[in-house]
Amino acid sequence: MSKRKPPASSRGLSVRVKTAKKRSNSSVRWLQRQLNDPYVAKAKAAGYRSRAAFKMAEMHEKFGLFKPGMRVVDLGCAPGGWAQVAVQQIGAKGKVVGCDLLPVDPIPGATLIVQDFLADDAPHVMQQLLGGQADVVMSDMAANTTGHTPTDHLRIMHLCELAYDFALQVLAPNGAFICKVLKGGTERELLRRMQQDFTTVKHAKPEASRKDSAESYVVAMGFRGQR
């Protein structure tokens, strides 16, 4: 008499996704990676919008980014994982304002708006909603990738530079700036600017960031104030 096989979950097997006619190979790879990613499952179980929430939670634990009552700006906030972590850490007396080019489902404790952060009035809009200057500006934005590493690096660094210029307009003294960069770290000129504008500048690669991903984060703390 043959033994009954244990369920797939107990055998530690990964989920495989078959290619459908309307699904590209890259989509299949992405879906298969999502289905087999433990952080995706953990995010779902914890009620987070995305696995990215754990990246921010790790960076907060390491650098102490948030304190109760802080004002926080989340640039390109969709789907909202970073904003969720910020809301948890700053409490009811703090404020989180997130913006994106498309509507984002509401997050209790956060104000989410459809706003291009590059618009001339964006800094004023953000400060109006915050009720003052920001203590933290964070950006997990990424440009569409081409597969050409040098081009992708330039694109995401351009986004980082734009986010940084925005942060300088809205940050309060001693504030912090967190932004995604790609392998190779922060460009020398931008790093030089950060070191002039902040007391501490470090790079971080959270455990929740996929091992095969070229992404890392630059964390600048102790804003010296507008000059």
C-alpha cells in the first residue's frame, strides 16, 4: 500500500507558474518570484501593502528614523508600505503625507494625494498638509528599467536627485532623507552635496531587499538646514 504524499507546502516546494498565451516570460518570472517570496507572504500576513514595508522597518530599526509626532513625506508612495510603517512609528500626533501620480487606496493615519512632486507648487502643498516642515522625506521610486545597467543606474539616480532637491525645500533642520539607488551607490556629486547638507550619510541594503536586486538605499540624517 503506497504512502500518501504530504502536501506541497510541507515538502518545501516552490510554486511554478506556467506561461499563458497573454503572459510574457518576464511576467511569468515576476509572478513566480512573488509567489515564492517569503517577505511577500509576511507582508500579506501583517497587513502591509507590499514587502517594501519590511525594508523601511529594518532601516528604522537600524537608524532610528522615526519618532512620535514627526511629519513625514512619502514621494511616489504607491502601494503604501512605507507610509504604513511611518504611521505606526510616529503615532496619532504625527502626520504622513504621501503623493503619487495615480490614486492610492486610503491608509488610516495618512493623507494620500494625487500630486506630481516635480510641480512648482508641490513643496507648498506638502507643507500645507503637514502643517509645517517635514522631519523625514522618503522615496522608494524607481524608473522603468531597460535591462541596460548603466542606463538604469542613470535613470534611478536622476529620480533620486529630483527627490533630493525636493527634500531640501521642505525638510526641517535635523531632518532625514531616504532614497532608493542602484548598485554603484550614490553618484559622487550627489554624495558630496549630501555630505555638505547632512551630518551623516550612509548606504543600506536591508535584508528584505532581494539578494539578486541591485537596489540599495541612501540614508541622510541631521539636515543642516537651508542655506
